[in-house]
Amino acid sequence: MKKFLSVLLLLFGMNSIAQDAKEIVKKADDKMQGLSNYTVMTIKIIRPSWERTMKMRSWSKGNDYSLIIIDEPVKDKGTVFLKRQKEIWNWLPSIDKSIKLPPSMMMQNWMGTDFTNDDLVKQSSVVNDYNHQLIGDSTIQKYDCYKIEMLPKEDAAVVWGKIILFIDKKEFMQMRVEYYDEDGYLINLMNFYDVKVMDGRLIPTRMEMIPAESPDKKTVMIFDSIKFDIDIDEDYFTTQNMKRVR
């Protein structure tokens, strides 16, 4: 009986740790996303011999709906990306055509940046598509962080074999993310900087994505402004609206 009770306590303890890890990830995700949001962003693609800057705006509602429009440079102006539940669409004004992106394109780089299509439209959910486990603590910059390992669930359509998250213990801010492939090799590293209050929330406002094999390259995403919990309907995220949004 004692042995049986010990096993039960061990299983209960393991389940509590897993649940705690998932709750931490959910709090961090909710803080950055809100129920909905409108964001104005600047993206800088930095290479050893050149740089390129893009301006864009995005709207999102939960994990199922997001819309991104490119404002600069001129040659890309009006290009739109839409996520509607499990579908990803791209509107190209130069050819007046919308294209549905297949799942196989989620690992491809987005618009020449070091972000993947999945990173930008967030096809996968860090809360629902992964199993979470606290694996330690770490200090990132000056912040004491939880170190959480995320492994994809068997039936989840995700692009990464493993993700390691570093989340600030006090404010639940993501401070570092490591992306691994199915063989356990580090592919991308994302660091977060410039913590500021935006629309009443303390969040990092600059993210740097660095390819592990090319540390001299990076893509910087800067939040110029963000509004959380905006009033926006699911009907805003349609293929018809891709052509109308300005």
C-alpha cells in the first residue's frame, strides 16, 4: 500500500509540474497576444554587407485569426498574409491574386527574413500543440527566468522538433526562445530586448532572430506601437478583406 501511495504521489507531482509549465507558457503567450491586438512593426533584415527595412501592420484575434499587411518597401506595399483557423493565404497585389500556402511552406523564410512563415502567422499554438516541462532556471539579461522545454504532441502539425522557452518569473515575459529541428539541432535563436510599457503591459519591444549556423545574420522586429484587446470580429479575417485592407 505504501508503495502504491508513493507511485500516486509521484505521478501527481509530475502532473502538477507539467501543468505549472503549461500555465507559465499560457500566461506569457496571453500577455504578448491579449484576446486580440493591433500592432505596428518595423522589421530589419541585417546581413554582413547589407540591410533592408520593412514596415508592416498586423491584426490578430486569439490563435486562429491574424492578418498582416506590408506598408514598406514600395515594391512589397499591399502584400497581405492571412491566417484563418488552419488556412494560410497570401494576397499579391502585383498579380491581383490570392494564394493558399500549403503546410509544407511553414518552415520557409518569410519575406526574406530569418523568421519562418509559421513564426509570423503563428500557425501552431505554443500552448495547445506542445507538451511542457520545467527543466530548470536561468538568468537572461537581468531577469530570473523559468526554463521550459516544449515537445510537440503526436498529432500536432508543428514545424519544430523542440522549443526551449525562457520566461521571466515576475512579469511572465518571454526573454529567449531556442528552436530545434526533429534531430535536436539548434536552428534559430530569438532574444528579446527593450522592455517597455505598451498599452498598459510591460513587454519586450524588440526581438532578434538569429540563425544558429549564421550568427553574423539576424532579423530584428521592433514594436512601434501595440493595442491589446481591440474590438475586432472574426469576419475581418477573410480572403475578401485581404484585397480591401489598407
